[in-house]
Amino acid sequence: MSTRCAVVGHPVAHSLSPAIHRAAYRALGLDWSYHAIDIAPGGLPEFVAGLDTSWRGLSVTMPHKADLVGLGTPDETVRRLGVANTWVRTPDGPLVANTDVEGLELACRKHRVDAVDRVAVIGAGATARSALAGAARLGAGRATIVSRSLERSGQTLSLAVDLGMEVQWTPLDATLADQPTAADLLVSTVPAAALETLAEPLVAGVRTVFDVVYDPWPTPLAQAGRARGCEVIDGLDLLAGQAVGQVALMTGRQVPMEVLWAAAHQENLSRHRS
């Protein structure tokens, strides 16, 4: 019986994960399959419960990252953040893990961003919490959460405190023009269009801009960052970085990030040419 893995989300047809993981299997000489499966919100528990023993692992994207937490034994990062992106069948039962944190760290180090004192994170959802934890691994001790709702940012603000950071909240609105964000690293976890009129003040006091979006590219935030001479990192780096951990968990073997990034980059180029 062939070993099966997949990325699950809603929507998920756009995902580059199949290209990335299939490239990993080729590099490792594994005859495994990997597909994209669309699962409606709330449907992940039933889907996982129905998986037979041919299934080894799942890459889990929005909107299922919080639901995944209860579908296996969580690793330490999942317990702390309350969000997971990986499900793996093991001899001791299913494991749920978060490789987004490691992915952000790897992506930053690829661009020689090795030390961060102050981080600003745009957004306050699941990806924002992973970004915050990734920045902490780079040494960040101060954080600014930039979002539209203080009330909906409570979990992310609490996480920053739990990580030992000094943290403040800034509203994501027109007042940003009067108080530009100051940070070594600015990470955006929101749709590109949401920042179209706010990009310039957001990057005004920033050294590195990391936009987790990869399509469409460049985003308004990336363009503003480049215009100011910032180092700019895109979502392909995060996608490849988090896949390093996923492949290792699912196969028990390592594949270099460069191999995974190249697969994602080529697939993205192919889609835009067609």
C-alpha cells in the first residue's frame, strides 16, 4: 500500500505544498503520494478520523490550524501557541506539531537576519502567533502587535508576555501615518490588499520586511520596503522553511531548504506563465 500525505485547507487548490513535498520525495527516493484536499471549515476532525493506515501525514493550513490542536499529542510549541500545522501518524499515535515557527526562523536566517531586538507583527491570528514565536527564537525581546481589534488580539498579546517580551498594541488604521512602526523585523500576516494605503508608514522605521504572502508578488508592503532599502523576505521562504520540519517529521529524514524553495519557486513561475 502506497504511503499517502496531503495538504488540507479551504481553499487549498492554490497551495504550492504538493510541489514542495513531491520534490522532497524525489530527493529522498520515496514513492509516496501527496495531494491537496479541500475540507470545509469544521470538517477536519471527521476527515482525520476516517484516515486509514496508508496515511502518514498532513500539512494543515487555514482555517484548520486551531482545530488540529486536539487531534493528536501536541508538541511543546503547539501547547504554547494553541495552533498547529502538521499531523503525523506515529507508532505511539498521532502527533500534532507547529513547524511555522521554525520556518520563520529559517527564512530569516537565509536572508542573514540572525538577531532581532524588536519585532512588529501585523495581524493577530494563528500565523501571527507563529511569527511572534519565531521572532523570539531570533532574540526578539520587544514586540508590537498591529491589528484592527485590540479585543481579538488578546491571545497574541498574551503569548508575547508568555515569551518574555515587552509588548504593545497599535491599531491598524490611518493613525499609523502619524506614528510609524519602529522594528528590526516587520512581519505581515494579513492579505496584501489590506495594507495598500498603509504600507509606507509601516516600513518607515523598519530594517527587514517579511510578508508571508507570495502571490500576488510583490505586495504593496514589499514594494514600500524595497523603496526604503529594507531587506525583503516573501512567503515562499516561509513555505519552504516550514516544510523542512514537516518533511522531517513525516519521513524521518532531512531535505535541504534550498531544494524545497526551488520547487516552490518553479511551480509558482509555471502557474504565472500558463
